[in-house]
Amino acid sequence: MTITASLVLFAVFWFLILFVVLPLNIKTQGEEGKNSYGTPSSAPVNANIKKKMILVTLFTTVAWLISMLVIYLIFLS
């Protein structure tokens, strides 16, 4: 597997895991009763983006390392 292919695999895993993690633990403005002017009630109060990006990167690294190990053991042995 080339370096480019392994980086693309990492990016695919990263975005896949990102879209799974983003909607977790979201409190909306409607649930909190704190609607800001000009925003829908479904807008999040605090999305914790920094925490989620770190979590996504850690999960992605683990999934990517496992997949790279499997690829090298199966296809390059």
C-alpha cells in the first residue's frame, strides 16, 4: 500500500467517525430554553467541537492502525 493510499484511508476513517460522533451529547437551544435571536431552536448550545475532534482523531488512529496491520498481514505476507 502506498503512502497516499494509507493517508486516504485515514481520511475516510476520520470523516466516517466524525459524522458518527458529532451528534452525540448535543443539547439544543430548545431543550435548554435559551433561544438566541435569529437561530433555530434545534441549534446546539455547546457542541464541544475541540473535545470531539480529539476523540475522533484518537479513534481514527486506532481503527487505521488495526486496518493497516490487517492489510499488511493478509496482502503482504
